[in-house]
Amino acid sequence: MIFWGFSNFIFVQLIDYVNVLRSDDGKPKRETINDEPIGFLEIFAAFIAFIVSFKTFFGAISILRFKCRFKCCKKYKVAEIDLKEEVKRLKFNTPDWNESLLIGEEEDP
């Protein structure tokens, strides 16, 4: 968000500088570009911008919250499993590879 705000600030300053260069006497010309009342498109564009900002802000908060919980709380830790050892254990404990390893699985007639 800081980068977005900073880049918008730079953009506005650049446009203002270009307008000063285009004026004949060196003074910035201030012209009113849109003096009409606010219409549907302006409201819709503001609504879409609000939705994007809302989702970005709360999405970032959600990600940071989960990362903090992942680092600090034991409840959110992921157990590490050595897959080579797990394969060795499964090969040793399974007498018939044609049967399923799932408990309680029944064959369909």
C-alpha cells in the first residue's frame, strides 16, 4: 500500500510538472476538465476501487495474522514427516499390496 501511494504521488507530481512545461509563460494553467455532476460511472469506479482496497487490506491482515499464529501457536504448527521412513514402514506393515491400506474400506460387489 505504501508503494502504491508513493507511486501515485510521483505520478501526480509528474503530470503537474508536464502541465507547467506546456504553459506558454511558465505559470501552471489551471483548467477545469470535468465540471459536470458526478454520474454513474464515477460512482461505480469509486465502488470498484473501494472493493479492491478493502480486499487487499483485509487479505493482507488475514495473511499476516495466520503467519503470526503459525510461528507462535503450537495449534497451527505442521508436523514434519519423513516420507522415506513412511514408505519403509508401509512396505514392512503391509503383507498384501492388493488390499487397501484404509481401515474399514469395503469392496463393492
